[in-house]
Amino acid sequence: MGINFSMWKKASWELIKMDDKQEWDSLDIVSKWLIATRSAVTAVTIYSSIIGGVLAWRDGVFSFWPWLIVTLGLFIAHGTNNLLNDYTDFSRGVDKDNYFRTQYGVHPLVQGFWTKSQQIQWFLASGLIAFLSGVFALWYTQANPWVIGLFAFGALVLLFYTWPMKYWAVGELSIFLIWGPIMVAGVYLVLSLGAGSFVPENIWMAALAGVPFGLSVASINVAKHTDKLDDDKKKGVGTYPVRVGQTFARYTTMATILIAYALVTYLVVTGYFSVFMLLVFFGIKRAFYAIAVLSKPRPEGPPAGFELFWPTWFSGFAFYHNRMFGGMFILGIVLDLAFRQFNLPFDINWFGATALGIGLLIAGFNYFKEKAKSKK
């Protein structure tokens, strides 16, 4: 059993479908973990941690190794949650009868790739690594009460997200809070405390800066639960879309996408971010795609050309948008940081506006070039 680096890359970028147990057994341990934990989705944890880390760097409280340990711990904790999620739903009989979850990616328990005992072993091993990262964070911050509170809250969500939180229609809210303001501010808090520089106002602003990305992540979660609304209703899983209905859930998802852009704009206008953060608007085309799809009821089956992506319909478009929005958010915040480090002879916003203008011209040129080519 050799190390399959190509599978590491593939599993980190897309959800893997696999039916052959022999193929599964031939994979290395990392590939199995990445596939089983749906790491293409858990990558959002790394995005949140990068945002918190860059904000800490901007304020002079960043330290690489503590950030890396905390980031890996959070990423593994997210994967651990997914392992527990699958175990709980499988044990409760939710994932049987071609349930939504089993249609879009590998489910080791349903497909017989692992036994329940093996799933627990993987859960415990992952959980231990995540726990040790949390212990490091507590040690690094001298057991600060705020960090203890965040650690406890994260542990509760990890253990009780699948049941009962998801059944009580608060799972979606917890997703927004965790991957938005809490994780971004939490990473910032750990780094600032470790550096001996705790400024409450900075923590709250970091939390606010994390809200747009948290909304983008929540849009995927609400959209996914809307996709599987009928299946969840039959299984007695009371997610938010089940409680409020498909129409209201679709409009909630559209709102999360639009509010994310509005908040980024607010943070630029108020001066917390520079104009570089408006790079997120390069994701507006994908946002319009998602909103256009969400504005109509879910089709009964896959439209022509989308068979490969079914049954992820609303969630597929939300995920497609999140990839661009999250990537541009990270790029914008890194450029914002980079140009603040230089003693520029001109205003950073002026420079950012010029760079964005050039980018828009290039994008426009490519658009009309492609349009002309398609007419031919």
C-alpha cells in the first residue's frame, strides 16, 4: 500500500465516489481519512483559520507554529465531526435506503468498507489529535477563560451537531457561528493571547470580519439540507428547511449569499479593510448562478448536463460559489496585509482600486473574447 499523493489532492478538492472495496482497501491511511471525512468540504476550516491568522499578522500578534498547530487541530476536529455524523446517522438508520448522504460520496459504513468498530477507532484517533491541539491552545494562552469557553463550545458542537442540534433546526446556525465569527475570532484570540496582546475591540472586529465567510459556509449547509428536505422529513430529521419549508429555506440561502457581500462592502467603507477586499465581487457571477437556481423549486431530477452532480443541486451551486468567494476573500485579505507592510508613497485604497480596475478590464476583455468565439 503506497502513498497516493494524487488521491490526497483529489480528495481535498472534490467529493469522491467509490464502490469497489478492493480499491478502498488499497488506499493509504491519509487518503481514506480525507475521503471518509469529506475533506473537500472541511477545507473551509482552513479558510477560516487563514482569515484569523492574517488578521493577527496585520495586528502584529501572529506566530506561525502556534497557528499551524491550531489550524491542523481545527481541520482534524471538523473531520472528526463528520466521522461521528456518519456513525450517528448510520446507527439511527437514517443513512439506509439510498439516503441523500450515500449518493454524493463514499460512506464507509453503508458501503461496508468499515465496520462500526473501525469507524469508532478512526473517530477516537482523529479526536485525540484534535484534542491535543486544543490542549496546546490552552497551554499557549495560559488556560485563558475565553479559550476554555471556545474549546468547550467546539466540543459540544462536535458531539451534538448530528443529534440533537440538527434535529432541532439549530445545526445550520451553529455552522455559521463556528466557521464564521467564532473560528476566525478564536484563532485571532489564541494568537493575540500567546503574544501577550489582548485587545477586546480587535477580537470583536475579527469576529465581524469572519461573518461574511461564515454566511457563505452556512449557505452550503442550508442548501444541502434543502436538497435533502424530503429524505430528512421521511426520516424524522428536523433540519431548518424541514421546519420552515423549501421556499423559505431557499430565500434564506439567497439572503446569506447577498448579506456576505454587503458586509464586506461595509468593512471596506468603514476602513477596517482596504479596497483589495472588493476582490470578492469577482465571485458575483457565481453568486448570480446560485441565486438563479435557488429562486426556483428543486427539480424532480437532474436537468440535462447536470447528471454527474446530482443530487447536490442547491448545495452544488452554493459550494461552487463558496469556492470563488472564499478564494477571493483570502486573496483580498492577504493583499490587504501585504500592502500594509510597505511604506507606500500612495494610498493603499487608491492602489487597490487601480488593481481592481485593471482586473475588471481583463475580465471584460476575456468575456467579450469568449462571446465572440462562441458566435463563430
